Amino acid sequence: MQDATLTWRKSTRSAAAGHCVEVATVPSSVFVRDSKDATGPMLAFGDDNWAGFIAGVRAGEFDRPTTH
């Protein structure tokens, strides 16, 4: 997939410092990249893997461990 054909978007809740990711979608795939490195690597997810990733995010699976 050529990056020039993708329309990238990021959350409206993203901070001005640019510490976020951008997402682009095409039929049956979702691409994710670091907003600070637009020409860098991107991750590609199929529909099922994207749904699993989002479910894990919502469940807190990827939260940083808390220190006490």
C-alpha cells in the first residue's frame, strides 16, 4: 500500500505535542503510524486483528503498570 493513497487521521483528543498515532483505513485493512514520523514504518491490521486490538485497548490490556 502506497502511503500517498492513504488518508491519515488522528484523534481530536490528541495533544498539541504530537505524542499520538495516526490511522488510515482501506477495505479490510487498518494502518497505524507514529504522527511524529510520517515517513517511518506503519503497522497493518486486518479487520479481525484490528477488532481484537481495539478490544484489548478498551479492556486496559496495554495500560502501563502502575507503580505504588
